[in-house]
Amino acid sequence: MRLWKSLLAISYLLPPLYGDTNSTSANSIREWNLSSLTVRQKVENRDSNSDYQIDGIPQQSYFQVSHKKIVSPPINIGYLLGGFVLISGTVLYLLSRKKRRQPIKELPLDLRLGGIVDLEALEKRFKKNQENFRMRIPRALKGYITAIGEVELDDDIQIYNIYVSENIDDEQPIFTLKIEVIENIISVAKLFTLFEKVQPSNMREWERWLDGSPDEPPYLGGLEFSIRSGETYKRVWESGVDEVVRTKFIENIITEKGNYETLNIVSLYGRELEHGEIEFLYLANIEDANLNNFIRIELGIAVKESELVVI
């Protein structure tokens, strides 16, 4: 397991397999690697760096991690070496991706597989902005935890995706609760529902999503992102930086039937609504355990501690 992760990490540091050698600020890409040291520094200074706050909750802190600038050098031996390492890592990754369910660290509020999440206190907020929300409001705000996704940074800081289904046997969640836990205390929580799943049909479309061009940034990680109905969401992470900013991580998803891992490249956006509400847009390129590669767009809102009940 550690071997393929090391190979995969090395492949990220090698030159990209294609790209314009005359990159401009429009397509210089800043991808963030998960770094517990930098996360702790961000958390300690979150009040001064946060763009959005709801009841004192800094909405920028989710996946605030270190960054590096990716450039596109001319083709050289690094490409060949990068291809070899990437292929080797992929083979080992496939061999180890699905495995038996392992115990997860104890979560705050007794969040656990099979537990019940009750967010019915959000109904009033949804009604206030019913006409302004573009997210699909869950048909039920109470359901069973059928999967838990874990991104571990260190012993004190973890990111969890809590997948909640209406029935205990349902495979598709009705919403996802994304939480950041620091020293076993929830510091940020957001509820998201699926808005759209996009499957680019060719390389050119993938380049628009992930690489952009010298004149236009990619969709994923740019300063703004617009959905098909016309609403525009501004990037939350480093909102004043005219670069592409996004984060890359591996999520370990645990279910009663076993666990598996997904590769994720994501960025977070938001737009202001009435009554002090912020609607967030979570934009992700995901490769699942079966090597299905797709774009996932989720919309959601921040959740206050008093609105979250676990049974």
C-alpha cells in the first residue's frame, strides 16, 4: 500500500505529460498537497484569512492546505520516467484499492456507520431562501450513515465525508455531510447534495475542465465557476489570487461491505444569498475504485453545531 502511494506521489512531482510551454497566469495551476503542518498554521490564523463566516464558523478552512505551482516544461526524460512511475503506481494501486473494512477513529458526536443523522433543523433556512437556492434540497433531512470517507492529515486533523441515505440499504446517499475535525472537535461542517455529474467525452473536453489554455483557465480551480442556469460562484480558496487553485487527495471510503479509495482533485466556490446565507459549490474530478473518471458538482450550505443531531 505504501509503495504505490509513494510512486503516485513521485509521479505528481514529475513534469506533466502535456501542456503549453508558454504558460501565462491564466493557466498556471496551483495544486495543493495535504500538509498537516500548513493546515495547522491555516487553522491557527483562520480568522484573518477567512472570506466567509456563518455564526463565527470560518467557511474557508475546509481543505486549506499547502500549495505548489505546476508548470509545463518542454518534453524531456522526465516524461518517460513519469509515465513509467505512473503506470507502475497505477498497477499497484489497482491491486490494493479494494480491501476489507478497517476500524475508523472515533468521531465526535458519535458519528458512525449505521448511525442516524438528523438535520431537520435546517428546514427553516431552506424555506427562507427556497427561491434563491440552486442546490437540490434533500427530500429527507434525516437518514442513515451508510459510508464514511476519511482524509487523514495527522493525529489531530482529519477530513470526513459522511454519506447519508434515506434507508439503511440504499447505495446512493441523499446528501453528504463534509466535516473538518481538529482534536476530535468539529470545526467546520457543510451539507452537500449532487447537482450534476459530468462525463467529458474526449480529451479536448477534459482539457477544458483540468488544463485550460493560455488564454482561459480550466473550469476546475479558476476564479469563478458558472452553472448552466447562469449563477456564478466565486472561488473561496485564495479568492484574490489570479491563478488556478485546487487540492488533490485520496479519500478512503468505509462501508459495511468493505472499503475502497478514490482519487480527488477539488476546488470550493460560493455565492451570497439573502438572509446572510452562503451557497457553496464543491467541484471535483474523481476517479473511483473502478477507474471511472468524471466531474462531480455539488451544492450545499454550512451547518451550525446546534443544527446537527446524531442518534
